[in-house]
Amino acid sequence: MSPEGSVPPASLWHAVTSPGPELPALTGDERCDAVVIGAGFMGLSAALHLAEAGIGTVVLEAAEPGFGASGRNNGQVIPTLSRADPDAIVARHGAAGERFVALLRDSAALLFDLARRHGIDAEAEEVGWVQPAHSPGRIRISEARVRQWSRWGAPVALLDRDEVRAMTGSDAWHGGFWNRSGGHINPLALTRGLARAALAAGVRVFARSPALSYARAGDGWVVRAAAASVRAKALVLATNAYTDAFGSALAAPIAREIVPALSWQMATEPLDESLRRTILPGRQAMSDTHGDLHFARWDARNRLVTGGALVNPVNGAERLKPWIAARLRKLWPEIGDVGFDHVWNGAIGMTPDHLPRIHRLGPGAYAWAGCNGRAVALSVALGREFARAVAGAPDAELALPFTAPAPLPAHGLLKRLSPLMLVLYRRRDAREVA
């Protein structure tokens, strides 16, 4: 299910990725040191790091590893947030914000290193990420990001128009922001690889076992799932935009502090190598400064993986195909009449300030939500950090800016109206930065 209750369409990644490990459903009562709810990037990263620290861990997954956003995203590995830059993060969270910025700076490298260390074939390409500016005024965004991230030692650079043209193969942009540590992966392959690595480290992973509730019990926690349960000393909730997808009682305050947004992804038919050498010739991941985001990256089979957004999702795949084909022709005229053989979607958790929400739920219990479309690198890095928290690292050493859950007023109305934000984004995109 998705947060709207429907089964999302199969993705390109499902079509090209080897099956994941066969996993049992939870049928009895389990005991462990730590229980993780959710087998996406963050949950599996946390479980793997917990096991490597000698902490016996159980993972409960409502469907299969990678069913949700971790298996359905574009696969761009971006070591920044979408709109909140270092100065804003530190202004909000102080010293914890500084540690979080350092974690974010290193998040792409952490992901690629973890995949290498465990021999995960995730089609990983550590080729960098570029954010082109779609109008002359948006160069100010690029300048600010380069200035701020440079102070933190990130491998970033400001690109002029000619440099962006050379990197992207398009005349559409006016310069941009370049981070050498980014890149892209097959997200479902990474998720399934993390599941295998966690199992090899001794983690017990249960699929098709939705967690329905959790509660403090004595000096630990109990998680209930249908007719079964898990008792543990520590708990990590890693469900993000899918927190209420399988039941509204699991963590209602956290589910209501984010607004799930439907993100559409698309893959072209395999393209000729001559096109591959002219469109994003260095194979970098690219997502620009539009609110109605223009983004693309190559997969391992010469498919250009891109996507778009819709106010109305009805018949979305067929409506998006001509729209995004026209966008690609505008960016790269040489692409001609391009077809798409995979269109899919998934939910991303949005917050009003574009900052993630990181919580301590009680003694030894932690949660996060609000990826804002930048969860690939960040969630893997946060998994390691939550494992450190469970293992007893003091707050002063953790890159976890804790806040209390803060449900949004009129959350149900916001969920219904959120697709209309696309109209606002498009209006802003058409105006120059003041």
C-alpha cells in the first residue's frame, strides 16, 4: 500500500534487480536487544550497524525490504538537503546542528563506502551531483551553497554557464552548484543488498509483518504486530512517509508532522550510446533549481531515469509521458521522440521548513521522518547514527538534532491540498529571484 491506500506500480528497479532474500513473517513472540520498524535504507542501515556493534536486532517490515520509498526513488545520492543549507541548520539546532551538517556532508561517501565494504552490487556510480540554476538569478542559490558548504570542507564548486553546458550537454541552464561526492545507485539493489548484509551479520528480518503499535514495557519496549510481538530494550522507528500506511495507530504524532507527497519516476527505453555521450556525458546525477524539479541520471543500461510531478494523479503515467518527453526534448533536442517503458511512483515525506524531524521517543527509542526528497544518502548515514545512539553514545557526540514530535494543524486537509503546491512552485519557477 501507499499512504493513500493503493498499490504503487512496479518500478524499473523491480524489473532489473535480482530478488531479495526470502524472509519469514513474524508468527510468534520475539525478544532482542533492539527492534527496528521498517526495512528501508535507514532501518536496514541501523540494523546492520547495530549487529556489527554486537547488539542483537530484529527488523519488522510491513511488506518487503525496499517496498516503500527506498526501493522507488530516482537513486540520486545527494549529500545536501533540498532547501535547508548549513547556516539554517546550525541556526535552528546549534551544536547538534553542526554535527548534523558534518554527517550530511559525508553522507554520500558513507553510503558508497558501506556498499563497497559489504560487496553490494548496487550499480553505484560515485560521479558527483550537479544542481544547475534554471535562471540567472538562481545563481545566487548556487553561490550561497558553495560558500556555506566550502566552510564545512565539502568538495563543492561554483560552475559557470559554459561549465554546466559541458557537464550536462544542455544550454538550458545558467551555471550551478557542483558536489563531487554525490552520484547515483540502483536503490532497490542497495536495499536488498543491505538486507542480505544485515542477515549475514545476525539480524533477524521479518517481512509481511506490519507493526501496529509500540509501547514502553518495564525497562524496554514492546512492538505488536497482528498476533505476534517483539520485546526489546531499544527501538528505532524508520518508517518515514509510510508511518501510517499500514495502520493509523503506529505513531500518529509522527505521521502527522509530515505531508506525504507522491513522486513520479520514469525511465526511457535504452538509448543509443551516441546520445549517452552527449547527454550528461560524465554520468553525473542532476537535479536543478526548479520547484517543479527537472532531474535525470543514467542507469546501467543506458536508460535516462527522470520524472515529474502532477496535481492530479489520475491516469498519471499516461499523462506524464508526453509532458516529460517534451521537457527532455527542450533540455536535449537531440534526444528526439523518446519513449518510456517504466513509470512508477512512491511517497516522500515533506516538512514545511524542509528539515527532517529526529526524535527521542523515550529511553533507548528513536525515530525520524521528513526526507523532503533527499533520503538516499541521509537515511543510510542516519542509520549508523541511530545505532550509535542505541549503543550508548552521548548526545554531545551524536549528529542527531532531537526535537519533540509536532503534528501539523489540520493535517488531513494539508494532505488533500498538498498537490496544489505544485501550482505555486511553477509560478515561483517562472519568476526571477528578487
